[in-house]
Amino acid sequence: MAVEILLPKIGFSMNEGTVAEWLVADGGSVAEGQPLFSLESDKSTNEVEAPGSGTLRIVVAAGGDPVEVGTVLGYIE
């Protein structure tokens, strides 16, 4: 079963953010807890860890427009 990678809410007032960089390529292998992508918000940039282990399938490309908190960024299969 695939695990959804959601845009997390890092700060109390955060409503949207941008994937600055994927740290693992699409189709790459990831382990739970491994840094997965860099998230830019209004106030900071943070690394977000993988919520599971498996193969990464990216839905939202890095460097695009901001997306809302809770948006599916990709899947780990």
C-alpha cells in the first residue's frame, strides 16, 4: 500500500509552501526517516523526512508554485 507524502504544516500560521528541492530522485529508493525534500515557507526552509520506506513517486515538481498544506506531493510505494 502506497504512503502519501503530504505538505506538512510546520508553523501555526503556515497555509502553503513550496517544494524547493527533492533530495531523492523520482523512482529512487527511500528509507523511513531519511531526508526527502526541502520545504520553503514564508519564514523558513526545512528538510522533511520520509514517512515510510519504498520507491518514491513524485507528483509535485520542485521549484513550482506554492501548494496548500495537506496537498499530496508524491507517494512511497
